[in-house]
Amino acid sequence: MQNNSKACPIIRHMHSRKTRILWSGITGRTGVEAVAITQEDEATEIVAGVCRSKSAEHYNYDQLDAIKENFDVIVDFSHTDSFDQVLNVALKCRKPLIIGTAGLSEQQERRIEEASHIIPVFKGGNFRFEVKKFIDAVVRYARVSDEDLLLVETHYKTKKIPSETAKVIAKRVLDETGKKLQIQSFLKYDELINDWRLGNLHCRVQGFRQLAEDVLDIARLMVDKRADGVYDLDRLWSQIEDRSSNFIKQQNGSTQAGIIET
């Protein structure tokens, strides 16, 4: 079967075996897209799903102790009411946890920080590599701009605002430049569109398929991580670049070593 996934090639090289995923929130929009992708993907497999309703196909949150499938990592795109149960399972099984659930309480955030020193934890307001490039560009712009910084975001009508991505941008700008970024949020689109603008910088992402693809890439990366504080996309990306550079050097070294002069 043809593989249509757009996973990062260096990520695929890092993991020779299939990554087995327990997906919490399997009937959500990201979960549905992830299921479709993994049906055509040799690198990942969703071995079990969890949803809030009773289902013959999936577990519900009262059945977490009954999960029989072997999995390498947990992805959670569910609801704040279910999150504590999912975190408990991750800690009990000592499995990496990728957190995509928004609106968590301060107490839940503290539990995440504590858990990140026991199991590998990824939590980011942004999961999309394309959006990461936009965030980096905003930070570079903020360093040299003397103008007030205003991020205008426009989303589909059921989105929670301000978005987690906008919060990440504001925090990075403050941490790295000392400047405060204002956020204006609008709910406008009937379609699944997320849009951010700052000055002449612009990023728009549509639908949930690319989001699901990026989350699956993150799942592959998190399998090998140590419990060393909360990971985000910036931290993972810097490690990808380091490993990619080392891989290229090794390949070049192997090529040179294989040259025979006659």
C-alpha cells in the first residue's frame, strides 16, 4: 500500500521499528485524521483508542485499567475532565505522554511538571512544524522592531481563545526579547482554519490532517526521550537538527572511508 504520510525523513531514519500509540480522544477531529494516516503508514500504529462514550471499538475512560494492547506512547487530545485519568495511566505504565488537551487547570499543570521528571512528557501550545517556523520569525522580528507588537489571530468558531499557540508566541517573545506582545483573537471561520498575523508575517493552517501528521512525528520522537522536564517543539527541533547534522557527518565519513584509490 502506498504511504502518503508527510513525516519528516530524518524522524523516520531515527526509528526503524513501528511506534505503537494509545490515543486518548480517538473520536476527536485530530484522532480521526490520525487513524486514517496510520492505516497507510508503516512507521506508526494506533493500537488502541479511548473516547468518552461507550463504544464497541474503543475503550472509555472508566476502562483504562482494562487496556490489554501493548503501546509505546500515549497521545492525549481529550478533555480536561479526563486528563487526570490519562496521566495516571501514563505514570503507572511509565510511558511517554504527549498532551494536546487545552484548558488544563493550574493544579493539572503542576502535576504535568512533576510527572515530567518521572516519564517523558511533551506539552506544547504548538504541534505544527510549519507554525514553529512562523513563531521563530516573530521572535526575530520582535528583536529588531521598535513598534508595538500585536498578534492578530482568527480561528474557526469553536476554537478556544486566546489559542495555546498565541500564548506560546507571547511567552517566547517576552522571554527572548523582554517585550510584551498583545493578542487580539477572533472567531470567524466556519471551516477548520487557524490564522495568525503580526505585521507582514502571516501563517495559516487548515484542517486537522497536517496537525495529526505532526503529532505522529512527535510521538515517534518522544519514544526515545528521557524524563527530563517538559518537552516542547522548540526543544525537539533543536535535537532533530543536532542528530541530523551528526547523521550527515557519519554518512559523509562512511562515503570517504569507502573510497579506494587505484
